[in-house]
Amino acid sequence: MQKLKSAKQRFLDRFQRDLDRVESEAPMTGSYERIRPYIVEQSVGGEQYEIIVYHKESEAWFGSGGFDWSLQYYHDHQFVRPGDVAFDLGSNSGVITAYLGLAVGPQGRVLAFDPYPWNALATHYNARLNHLDNVLAYSVGIGDSNFELNLALDSARTLDGGRRPGKTIQAQVVDFLGFVDERPTVLKIDIEGAEYELSRADWSRFDRLERVFLELHPFFIDDRGLETRQVLRNFARAGFTLRHGAPHAAAADAETAPPEHGGWWLSRERLRAAA
């Protein structure tokens, strides 16, 4: 492992001390098991930046030079633009959040949300690592109402159809409408099946929202006795055009297209704000 300059090592030391405080209340286990943090470079979607790898999941994704291909689509199809107000719903360690902070530029803003406290912490630190003053990270989940949730410590799955063994923590889920005044223009949604509840939000209130990247998880929705297709229906009724797999794919019909796992690219014209 490359020896870090003293400033970056001190930065990682502060991050570890903050992780210690988080773990005193919420131990990191399973795919989130903690490892000794280190910094890797990312070069994707027209941006170059650094991120902290600090648990098994982030190492599996990014520890050997991996990156998220969706970011290249963001760049190639101008899905994220300078001046955007971007929301990262389900930020995990903040890799995509940092990209968004760079892509929207100093005139834009990014709000990131994750109910796991270590992920929200890492998102904050990854923003600081890349000198992004336009990023805010919140340790909450996002849904269509306010409630408390018993969150399993060993799984990224936030809503479950049945009880599972293992330790949990109390996490807060907040109503998406509480952030309507932020007037987002673009969303990234990757919330492990909770997109079913989120899709029921009153999207007419978000008058500037034009673009949504949705990671759909049918296996987390269907086994709760719910219908994944309803997620697509809800977005279609809100005026979004649906495309699966790529932003340039053919438009899909919410009633007939298979509600497949993976990336759905949603777009609509900006709504006219109420007088």
C-alpha cells in the first residue's frame, strides 16, 4: 500500500476516530465489516477524484480500480449538469456523491442520504477529501412518511418482509416532501427495495425535477408481497418517461415492460411552478 503524505494520513486518522465513535453504537458487520481505510483514485465520467475504501463492500466495488459504469452514462448523456441540485438517495460510502459534487460544479448542490451512520460519515469525509463544499450528508433514510426503523447491521437492505436474526439499530426515515424546498433537478435512487414506498411521493411538488436514475430491486419488493411494477406505474403517472439499461434506450411502457432489476433512466419536462 502506498505511503500517504502526512496530511492525508492525519485525515484518515480522524476518519478512523469518528468511525470508532460510530461503532460504539452501531458495529459494522457482514458486508459492512470495517477494514483499515485507504484512499484510491477514481477516473470516470469526465471526473478525477479520490475516495476512501473502509469496509468490505467498498473494497469489493472499488478497491481494485473498479468504478460505477452509470457515471459514464451521466457524463455521455448530460444526465447531470453544472448548476444541478442533485440528491443521492442511498449514498453508501459517497462515491457517487463525490462525483455528483464535481459534476454539478460550484453553482450546484448535492444532498446525500443514507440511514447507516458509517456510510453518511464516509460520504461527508469523501466530500471533504475532494474539497467539495457543495455537498451535505444526512444519516437518514428517505421515504413517503416519517418513521423509525429497526435497521439490520449486517445488510444494506433497509425494509424487510419478515424478521431476521442479528443486531439492529434504530434509524430514522424521513418524508421526501420535507426536502421539497431544496428543489432538486436530478435524483439518484438506490435504496434496496424502499423505492416502492418512495415512488408514492407527490412528485408534482418537485417542479424542477427532470431526471432520475433508479436502481430497481424486484427481489426486495416482491418478497414483501408487493408488486414491483407499481414503482414504474407511479413514476409514469408523474409524467416520467421510463428507459431501462441506458438513457438512450427505447421508452418502456410501465404496464407491459418487464420490471427488471438494474438501472432505470427516467426523464420528464420541468413542471410549471404553481403561481
